[in-house]
Amino acid sequence: MFAGLRERAGTGQLELELPEGAVVGDALERMSALTEGVPVVMAVNHEYADSDAPLRGGDEVALIPPVSGGSVGALHVRLTVEPLVLEALVKVVRDPRAGAVVTFTGVTREVPELEYEAYAEMAEPQMADIVRTAIERHGLCAAAAEHRVGTVPLSEPSVAIAVSAPHRDAAFAGAREIIDELKARVPIWKKEEGEWVPGVTPEP
């Protein structure tokens, strides 16, 4: 544990006993009292890990709080081939200062499926920059954005956003800015019924 979490725990390291077949989410649940109000990500053996990643005896699990200090809110971005879970993003942006949480999902409509491709090495840093800018501009407590790549079936979300703020006006404005900027700037492409959908040329 690091920074504020280490101070809360009064130690930099704890040992957990978990049942056979445990995953990262089980460890996080066991630590929920310690992480309450702090959006954290987890790393296993020095690599970032999703909540369903398996754990084995002797693994080192790191609880990583937001790395930016000051009053700037926490952010989380991710590209994934897995189905998006909005409730997980809501947990990420939970903050004791927040009086409003706004979410948005964009879903596949009218066709059996959509195909998404991304330039991941550029897309995730662009997403982080967009989310960070929205946090600063609107005074958000925290914000998160995830985009799915690969096949997204009918009615399933391809993009999910969650933001928290002290007041609803800022939360709505921040969420709207994030989705608009993601659509305009992030190198993600959509194929519908075998054809790539025309988009906009990002401004350098």
C-alpha cells in the first residue's frame, strides 16, 4: 500500500489469506473498509490487473490510489474486449465530496453487432487526457471512461462513462464533454454491416 492508503492502514504491507480460486476482486472486497472513498486500481506482481484476474499463493497485490496529487480528481480509462460494467465505473468515481454521479452508455442499435478497432497505444493516453481535462475544467471529483473493442452485440454498450461532482450541473457538463471529445479525438474505428463508418478527422 502507498500514500494515503498506507497511512490509513498504519503499515505498507498486509498479508491476506484467501480461498482457493480467489481473484483480484476478492482481495479488493476484503480491503473495502480500508479503500472506502478512494478509487484504486490493483496490480498483481507489478502488472495492472482486472478484478477477475486469478490469484495464487505468494502473489504480491498492490493497491494503487490516484497518482496525481492536489485537488485534481481521480481518473480511470481503459480499452477492453470484455463487456462493459457500468456499476464498476460508478464504484470507481465514488467520492465523499460528490453530491452527483452522472453516467452514460452508448449501445449498439438496429444492427446485430458492431466491430470496433483502436490504436490502443495512442487511444488510452488520448482518453486519459480528455478525462483529465474535463476533471479540471468542471471541478469533478472523479471521472472514468471505458471503450470496448472487437465485437459488440446489439443492445450492449461500446462506451461507458461515469463522473462524480459536488453538484449535478458540473457532473452533466463533464460527462457530456468526455463523450463528445472521445468521439472527436480518440483513434477508434467502427465497422457496421461490413463497412467502416465515416467519422471525423481529428485535429492535431
